[in-house]
Amino acid sequence: MADINRINELVGNKDFEEALKMTADALTDEPDNVELLKLAGLAEVNTKDWSKAKTHFETVVKYSPEDATSWFYLANCYNNLGDFISAKNAYIKVIELRPEYEEAYQSLCVVLLKLDMPSDAIAFSKRAQVYAPDEYLYDFIIGTAYMKQKDFKSSIEPLEKALEKSPHNFSVYNSLGTAYIATGRSGDAIDCYKKVIEMYPENPMAYFNLGSAYQIQQKHTEACEYLKKAIELDEEDEVFKTTYAMSLVKSEHYKEAIDIYKKLLVQHPEKENYKYNLISCYEATGDFQTAILMLEGIVYVNPKLVLPAQKLANLYIKTNQLARAKELYDNIILKNNPTAEVMHQYAVLSSSLCDTDAAEKILKKAIKMNPKMAKAHKDLAVIYLNKRLFDYADDEFKIAMELLPNDFEIIFEYGNFLYSTSKNTEAEEYYKKALEIEPENVLALTFMALNKLILNQLDESKEYIMKALKINHHHEYILFCAGRIMYARKEYEDAKRYLIKAVEQNPDVETQNTLALTYFELGEYQSAINIFSNLLSKFPDNVSVLRSLALCYEKMDDNDKALEYLYKLTDIFPEDEEAQELIRKLS
């Protein structure tokens, strides 16, 4: 006869091993004894022998189908064995037998979430709240279930209620923070995560969550602070490192990001995204050569990877290796079903290589593939403008502006088109529009200044060129334009200063000629002669330079030299009345 009282005593004293020995011996004689089976199952539950416990409790409920407690333990066995459907059915049976069985509700709702049945989890949680209105867990489960349904807005109220009932609960704060972020309330999420850190200052996930919330707000300096702390507390978490590296890049701390990606690649050399991010960091720091070497290793091993090939081509363009960029487009990119955007990039590259005929054909193909590509219409218009096909250029510009009416580049280029075709009043209108979009764009300011110069609005011309110089006082073209405008205003000393700086950077013919004319107006005739003589050695038949030299020598009272250049001029252009008159005067 089994000593039921003694076995109960052993279980009560948590001497489960001895209890199991006694129940095993007793069950040999009484295999259908329900009390023995329950005690054996209970001891096995406590020793986590879920499989044997399941067998015993299945027998118990077979003989005692109204035993809610045994159904509950059987459900726990199914749950721990991963048989969640059987666990769900067993917990529901418990609740049918004892509607107030709170632990069954709690376990059932968790199982329902595991089974991706959030609506049922919400329904049973609400039933449980009738019996346990102060229990936070049901509000938490309801909020979690809404989150599984991606209904983050509905999840907030139950999660806030759960927090009121359990104000120091780490999990509730984290879930509420996630819900706040998903509904655009990142500031509230930050408050949640800060509270968690106050309570659990050594928890890395709390710092990670806070850093991620700041990252969403684009506050990457703050994000870096907390993400770095998360890594200090857990150096093994890869997600922490990649998230931290992202904020380092956004806050332009590229060298530290490079160190992280290098270490990640040592651990995971197969991950192409780490390589690609590292390449982007090298590019951002101006280390184009390292970026190019890494990309070449990727692209030439697998020629079907179009995006890395495009990035490599762009780096070739940045390092003025245009021929290599074109070769890459020809051999890789264009063989892999290129998009209209890729064709557009290739056209721009061809134009940079002065192959405007090819660029024109490619742009037409790109536009045929995507007629709404405004920038392709604009670039085709520029090619037509350079070919002096003004009507075609005008048509393409107008299509581009219709597609992107507020695009700076398109508006500015159309202004340049009008400037080039001497429609200066209309050009002014478009330069104004461009400057409304980008008020500090130096090229727009400079071209507006030149346009004002042609319109003889010299005060406004000076105003615009001074704005451009304030932004970029080293650019040789802006300096040249400033000198040209000052010359027109007869402010020769200022003109001289700007033109000297421009010539030092780019001694082209027009800049040198304008500087020489400025020297002439200042009475610095020898300096003017030096420049004009240099220009004449390169362009011996230039009548303008010959005339300028003659005038310089006339001012220096060297009539013989003046006549020498005048005779050369009239040999080339006998109809020049001004030169003939000066010869008569000096002879």
C-alpha cells in the first residue's frame, strides 16, 4: 500500500528525488492510482522532467477530466516541450473548469502570443482582468499583442496602465518606448529609456535603446554617447557596433567608424555590407585610393554586382580617371540591364570626355526609357546649346522645368541658356529664381553679376560679385569676373588686385588681356606691354593685341615702336580706319 502521506510530505519538503523513488515503487503495484500519478508528475515538474510529467498528467486527466490543477500542470509540460498548440488547448480547459484560475490566464496569453494569435491574447487578458484588475501583466500582454499586430497607437494606453501598476518594470518601459518611437513620439521614448537607465545603470540594452532613439531624432552626437556605453557593457553584441558605426558616420567621425568596420570584417569577412560601409568611410575621408582598391577587389571578382561597379566608376571620375570609368561602364555596368539612371550617368561621363555625340545618343535612350527624367532633359539641352541648336535646347529645358519646376540646377542652366543667347532680361528672371532656392550659390551669384554687367547695371553687378567673393574669395573665375566688373566701373586698382590673383591661378588669354588693359588705364604701360607681348608671341596675328601694344608705346612717346605694331596690324587688316588714322598722326 503506497504511503501517500509520506510522499506528500517529501514533495512539500522539496525532496523530489526521494518522492520519485517512492512513487515509482508504488506505481509498480498501483499503476492507475491517480493520486500517485499526480504526485509523480508534480515531482517531475519540479525536476524539469517534462516528458515524464506529461505522460503522468495525461493519464491523470484521462481518469479525472475535471481536475483543473492537473490540466494546468499538463499544459505547463506541453509549453516547456514546445507543443504550444496542445498547451493552449490545455490552458483553455483549465479556464473552462475554473474561470478564476489566474495563473492559467497568464500562461495561456503568453502561449497565444507565441502562436501569433494576438487577438485571442487580448480577449483572454481582458477576461482575466475581471478577476485580477490590479495585475499589470494583462495590460502588458494586451499592449504587446497590439504591437504584434503593428497597431502601435492602440498599444500605448494598456502599456501606460501596466506602467502605473508596475512602475519599476524594465520590460514595460522598453515596450512602451518602442511604441512611442513607432508612433513618432521619440521624445517620450527617450524619457522611458532614461528611466530604465536610472533603475538599471549596468544594462547594455537600456543604453542601446536610448542611443537608437536619439539616432531616430538625427541627434547622432547623443546617440554615439549612449551606443558607446552599450558596447562597453557588452563588447560582443554585433548590432550595438553596427548601430554605433552608423551614427559615427552620420556625425562625420569616420576614422572611428573605420576602426569598427575593420574589426567587424575580421570577424565576418564574408559580409559585403561591412565592406561597402568601410569603403564609404574611406571615400568620405578622401582616401579614394584605398576605397578604389577595395571596390576593385569586389567588382572584378563578381562583375554582376552593378552598384559597387557604379560606385567604383564614380570614384574613378572623382580621381579624374575618366577613361577607366568609361571602361567600367562599357564592360560591366551596361551589360547588366542598366536603368535609365545608369544610362544618364554614362551620358554625363561621355560628355566629360568630350564625346558629346555619344552623350547625346545615350541621353536620348535614357529619356526613352524614362521620359520623366528631368535631369536627362536638362543635360540634353546643354548639349544642344553647345552645338548651337538653340530651338532644340529651349524645348528640352522647358520639358525639364515642367517636370521639376523648383530644381535649382535646371533653373540655373536655363538662365545660362538665355544668357548665352543674349536674352539677358529673361536670364535675370531665372537667375533670381535660382538664387531664391540657393541664395549662397557662388556660380549663380557670379552669373547674375555678369548678366547685370551686360545690362549695364554696374552697381548691382558689383553687389552680386561681392557676395560671391565673400563666400569663395579664392576661385579664379570669380576673381576674374570681379576684375572685369571693376574694370567696367573704372575702379582700376580693385580690378588689378582681383585680376592678378586670377592670373596666378589661371593665366588664360582673356584674364591676361583684361589685366593688361587695366595696367594701361592705370598708366603702368610697361607692365601692360609685358603681358601684350607675351600674348602676341602666341597669337601673332591678333589685331586687338597689336593695337593695344601700339597704344602703349604711343603713351610712352615711343612712336617708332608704336608705328611698327600699327604697320603689322594694317598688313593683316588694311581696312582698319582707326589704325590708319593713328599712323598718320604718328608719322
